Amino acid sequence: MKLQELASVRSGLVLARKQSREPTDYRYPLINLRCIQPEGIINLNESDIYEAKEPLKEEYLSRRGDIVVRLTAPYTAVLIDDLTSGMVISSNFVVIRINDKQLMPEYLFWLLNTTKVKRKIYENTTSNMLGAVKAKFLIDFELTLLSAESQKKIAQLNLLARKESQLLKELAEEKEKLYSCLLAQAYKRAKKGK
């Protein structure tokens, strides 16, 4: 089954078209390339503020359940949740909005980030320096529609694994800070004891 049969696939907003050169009342958080982490999450600390000339249409703003895919390497897909909803999606990305209940967004999110699918994306990139994938590839993307129960199991396991990986990464960072502090204290004590 082709993705276009289950979802709308479109590119994001060309920012220059709606951007104001001065501060306005129409300020939106912007999903930029820096926001998208290789793990498939959006780092909100990296987002920018987009000043629009006028209120933006809903189609240009992220919505819970959307899947946003980078058009350039590493072609990471992210799943929009409540925290990342309402952000401007630039033309550096494709937005997939599922309109058929047979397909779970969380399952499609997992599928698009698999090694096999990413390899297919790499094979279908343009030959320019950036190696961009065309939205047409995603529109025509063939997928096997599993049962709702199977999709749910895969989605839950994937989200759980990602959460665990994120927690382990945060734990490693905190331990690094602790070790650094302990070593600095040990050095000070040793220096005084000379």
C-alpha cells in the first residue's frame, strides 16, 4: 500500500514567503535542522522564533501525531507530541499527516527510522551536493499495513526503547559531571596536603 493512500504528504513552509522583517504579534517556535536529533527527537532548546507577517494556516504548524521528516541526510523522522505541537515546519522537511485510522503514527515513525527504509531513502536522493530526498519518494513509499495490535506492539516497544536510551544518555552525562567534580575535589585536597 502506498503512503499517499493513508496520509497526506507535503513539504513545509518556504519561510521567506511569510516572514516579517520586524517583530510582530505572530510569533511561532520554528522547527529547524538543528532541532532534529539523530535519535528522532526534537530538542526544543535549539528551536528558533519565526516572526510571521500574518497568522499562519494550520497546515504550516505541527500537530500531535504528525511525522516530520528531514529532506537532507540523515533523513531523520520525528513524531510530533503535545510539547512540539504548534511549531512552524519549514520547507527543509516533509510533513506526513495520517488520515486513515488503519495506520498508527507511532508505527510509521518507527518504520521511517529503520535502517532498511533509510537505505532506500539514500538510494532515492537527488544527485546534488545536499543529497535531498524528494517528497514524491515518500508519497509513493510502499508499506505493509500490519494489524492494529501488531502496530501498537511495535510502536510501544520502539517508544520505550527510545525513552530508555534517552534516560541512559542523561545518566551518563550526569555521571560525567559527578566524576569531574569528584576529581577536582580530590585534586584540591591532594594539592593542600603537599
